[in-house]
Amino acid sequence: MKFVLSFCRAFTIFLVWTLGYAFWFQKLMLAFWRFNPFDKVHWHYLQLQWQEGWTITSLREWMFVLLLFAAIPAWLTGWAILSTVEWMKWFKIILTFPFKLLKKEWKKRKEARAQHVRPKVTKRKSYKQTRPAAVRASTGRVAKAADKEKEPDDKKPVEKPQEKPHKEHKHKSEPAPAPQKSAAKPTASASASTATSGSGVSSIGDALRSAGYKLLSDVKIAGKAINFIGVCSNHLLLCLVDSESGDWLADEERFNDEEPLWFSESNHRISPVRVVLNARDALIPMLSGAARGMEVKPMVVIRQGTIINAEDMFEVWDNLKVTVCRHDAGGPDEIKSLENALSKVKSPDDDVVRDISGLLG
């Protein structure tokens, strides 16, 4: 194999050198003596001149004769010399020279940039290292910094007035206050909360209708409650309204084949994003008739709570192809509002709405 490669290399050099040598030798002879060494007519003319007694007298004629005699030895010598050259090495040097030049220039610029003092950048902590704010056990609201500052004063022991032991037995126990008034307050607040919740959800429905959707409300898909199904001409929008209050740490990764969970300071629950995705996966095979093949887009509307790691979750939600937006008291502000998340759509045909309504009962 090595012999074959060596032979091929020598033959290639021979062929290239012979073609180049013949081309330039012919050009030289024609330019100075108008003699073509590859034309037999010219050789025949030279033979006739020699037989008629041509004698070499001028320097130009001596140069002509010497070139003719030296042509073949020069050709063979050139082939031998070129065969000893490591052509692959030279080709590599020629081809890599521009890259080496660019690398050298890049290194100079890098060293120049390194001499400048760069400002120190403090990396933001990952949401996995951030603990949600404390939640009051009684109200479920987030404790403010001012409350935390007051805690040491509140925890100081209160000095009780010294009571005289001989008078304790004379005090009568006071009757307990009637519970009717205190019981009425939670009832009123509960009704107000219910009214606020209903108005907030209805305003989401109004926003969907304004965008052009025809709505099916309070639908259950495979046991999963979905607040709205928006129907338009080319897709369905599954809208799940998340009305849980408080600060939540979102997570969309399964653990031990269990559904992903969202965590608060004192509670946890299945991710509403996973709930609406499961509903989408259950609805797609059910579509038939005019609704068959329509795209199903999931959406989660954060209405009251706050996602403390929303910025870290945007890419995750995009990869899951689910829209997460906010409405009313939902947050943070980095999440798109419901109005900005919706775009105008074309109203569907009545047949599509009728088919979907029939499928979902």
C-alpha cells in the first residue's frame, strides 16, 4: 500500500511538472527564436539547415543550441527535485496561514480587552435558593418588613400587676360575650370575597369575548375543571383561572412520576399549568366533526397569587407551549397581562361551536 501511494505521488508530480515545463519551454523558444519544439515541420527545417552547412557563429545561435541540448536533462532534474519536496506540509502551511493570522489578531484584541477593568457583576440568585416570604397563619397574607421589626417588642414579656391573694376569691367570673356578632363578620367577608371572585372571573370571560372568542364556561374535561373554552375559527383556547392567593414557587418538573407541584410557605398543590396541559391532551382525541384537527392552545390566568420565580419559568412555559398571564391582583408585573396575551381572532361557525358543545355535554 505504501508503494502504491509513493508511485501515485511521483506520477502526479511527473504529470504536473511535465505539462508546466512543456508549456513554458515552448513559449520561450517561440518568443526568442520562433521555434516550436513540438512541431515536426520546424525540426525538419532545422535538419535541412544543418545539412546545407549551417555554422553556429552568434551568441543567440549558441543559446538556441544549448537550450535544445539541456531541455531533457533540465526536465528530468526538475522532476527529481520536486519529488523530494513535502508538498502536503507546504499546502498545510499555505492553507492555515490566514487562520493563524486571524487567531493572532484575536489574541491581541483579547489581551487588550483584559487590560481594561471590568465592573463586577453580581449574579442573581436562582429561584431554587430563594425562600418565599412568610405567610401569617391567621390571615394568609404576606408579613411585611415593618411587622418583622415590631416582633421583638411584641415578644417582650408583659409585666402583670401584682394581685392581692386575699381578694382573688371575691372576684366573680364575668360572662362570656355573645358569639352572634362575631359570627356575622366572617359571613359578610366570605360573601364579599365570593362576589369579588365571581366578578374577577366574569371580567376574564368578557376579555375573551372582546377578542372574538365564543365561550363555553365551567367545563369538565376528563374530570379536570376548566373555567372557559374559547372557540374561534382555527383553534380552541383552554383558559384555566388560578384564583389561589399568596406567594407561589412554580415548578413544572415531575418527581417520581408524580405531577409537578407549586409551593407556598405553608402549602403545596398540583401545578395549574400541568392541569390545563392534561386537559388539552384529553380533549384533542375527542374532537370530531367540524372541530376535528383544530389546534388546542392552553392558557393559565393568575388572578390573585404571585409567582415569585416567574422570570425563571418563562422559558419552561414557552417550551411547554402554554400561555401564562395575569389579571386583577395576579403578579408579578413581569408576566404579561391578559389583554396583552390575547390577540384578535375570527369568530367560528355555529357548527363548530355546536359540535364542541355536544362533545362536552
